[in-house]
Amino acid sequence: MSVDTLLPLELLCPGDWAEVRDVAGEPGWVARLAELGVRVGCRLQLLQTGPPCLIFCAGARLCLRGSDDFQVFVQPLAES
């Protein structure tokens, strides 16, 4: 997968790191995700595919259940 690709969070593979490029959806959900650290520019790691998916972001593990209310778009980071 190219590191220039922008894709929905749920298409990452477990263990992949990515940078959040957009959080779209219902404003209340977007604001709540930002409060939890999931915002444009943050780096996260997909720990488990879902639903629910488990991510590591801002020093915490977060469980995101499938929802039509929001969508997180990420850019995969090159492996070190």
C-alpha cells in the first residue's frame, strides 16, 4: 500500500500506523473523537480490526464501533 494513499481507518491492517487526515460526519461525533485525541494530524495504530476496531491514539487504547455517524480517513505511514 502506498504511503500517499488516503483511506478509511477500517482498511488498515492490524499493526499499521497512520496519520489522521480527515474526520467527517455528524458534528457531535467529530467533536467527541477530537476530545479523545482522534483529530487531523494525530498518529494512531490499528490494533484490531472490527467492528469494533481497537486503536492506539494519544497514549490510550480506544474502541470504535461501526457507525454511520462518522468516518476517519487516514494516510498510512511508511514502516521504519
